[in-house]
Amino acid sequence: MNFAAPPPALRSTHRELAPVDQVATLLLAMGKPAAGRLLKYFEPDEIKRITRSASKLGMVSPDQLDDVVETFSEEFAGGASLVGTVQEVEKLLTGLLPADQIADILAEVRGNANRSVWERMATVQESVLASYLVKEHPQTAALILSRIKPAIAAKVMGHLPLPLRNTVMRRMLSFKPVVDEVMQTVERTLHEDFLINGSRNAGADTHAKMADIINKMDRQQMDEALTSLAEARPKSVEILKGLLFTFDDIVKLQPRARTTLFDAVPNDRLVLALKGTDAEFRTVVLSALSARVRRMVEHELNGGDPAAQRDVMEARRSITDLAMDMAGRGEIEINPGGEDDALIR
């Protein structure tokens, strides 16, 4: 009697499985629901390799499947974890491919992974990223800002409190080579915080939104709000203080920034905003004006009629909003002072 030759898959039931074949075998044996929960931890390139292995796997005997399961069970019992990282892929490929080829593959994988994280970070709103960095260690903040595009990093720095901004810049200038493990930890954290948890990202801008609201209050209301918040959320108040900019803070701007700002403010609005301010504050503001405009403003202040407090506050808010808008466009730099800087009333 003539028997047909068994199919290729059946003839290879006792072959030795490479590490990547063992992973593919285990995932196929687990079934779609369980395997699907694991696959989300693998990088795209890793999934491609596992997929290629699974498509060429053929028949795996029950004995071989038992061996694979037992091997993984022993690894788990010893504390190992199945996580799709570059290190784990390197372990899987060792012995399967030549060392130089493994090095080339891992270099490409690391490069693609890094680019995907840092390029996608460019889509995160600057104020959101700034609120995130304020809560991180300055060294971590410096590392993150050094890896994103310079134009975006500049905008993010514009939202940072001045002391932190200066600290971060100093650290960026004194960087030493960062080991792969540290960089991978940072990238994984950013991926989880910003690129996976979209809902969390949507609510991460609460400090910036609250600062915008408090900026619209008058001085007394602002002080009361910050005092009340400090009792329950002292750390949040510190973040908010770094994001606030009031009309009183105009005297803390650099002279060039003040000149740029008041060049865009109508004279009548500036006159209205300066009503009720003391001589020292007026002197600083007037010094930013041209000689002709300064004489006009001084004349109006000395001989003008009194104005309603509501109108004065509205004029001051409009100038403050203009300063924030100009800072957001990079036209001026806002440098809020620290806690110990007295406000000129």
C-alpha cells in the first residue's frame, strides 16, 4: 500500500524551536483574548517578528508545547517578566542571528522608538507639558526639553517659573551622556503619561486654566484665592504662582519687553490703567515710552478726570492679557519674580 508523504509541518514536529518561535508558540497556544492582552506591550517591530515566526511555525507537537510552557513557567517562577523591551528582544535574538546583525536591528528599533515618542511629544500643548515638568525633578525636565524640538522647548520654557527655567537651562548646558536604561525609562513614562492616557492628558492643563482664571481677578481676590488654596493644595499654589502674571508684574519685565508691550497699547488705555498707581510704578512704566508719548500720558494723568474702578481694572486686565498673548507668540519674555519679590502697588 502506498502512503502519501506527510505534509512538511508534520515532518518537522521535533525540530528545535528558536526563542522567537517559542514566543510565537506560547502566544498561539494562549488564544486571542489572553495573547491580545500581552501583545499590547510589544513594540511594532517585535510584533512583526513574532508574526513572521508564527506564520512559518507549522505544526508544534504536544511535547514541544509542554516544554515551551514549562520553560516560561520556570522563568516566571524565578521572577522574570514578559515585557516587550529592547533588552528582551536582544535576549530573544541572541543565538538566532549573528551579533553584528542583532546590533544593527536593535539600533534601528531604538531609533524608531525614540523618534516615535519625541515626534509625538510635539503634539502636546506647551502649557500642559510645562505643568507636567514643574512637578518633575529639574534634571528630568532638562532631559525632556533637550530632546524635543527647540522651537517647542522655547515655548514650554516660557510657561515655566523663572527659577525653574534658569535651573533647567543650567542643567541642559552641563549634560553628561545618558545611559540607555535611563532614557528608556523616561520615554516609557512619557509614552504612558501623554501618548496612551489621552484622557489624563486632557485634564493635565488644570493649573494653566486656573492661572488664567485667577489672572482675571483683582489683586485682593487673587490673594484671597491663593491663600485659600494654599491651605489644602500648597504644591498647586506654588505651580500657580509660577504661571500667574498680573499688572503689578509689568515692572519685572525687561526694559525692552516693556517697550514692546506698550508700543501696542493705546495711550488712552494706558492712562486709564495707570490711575491709582504710585509714583515709583509710574516711573518704571513711563520710562518704557518714547519722549513724546510719555509727555502725553503724564499730562493726562496729572490733569485728567477720575475714572471708575471697574474701568481701571478692565484696562489693566486688557494690558495683562496682551502681555500674555505676546509672550505666547514669542514677542516678549515674561519673567515673573520669586516669592520674595515685593509687588509695587
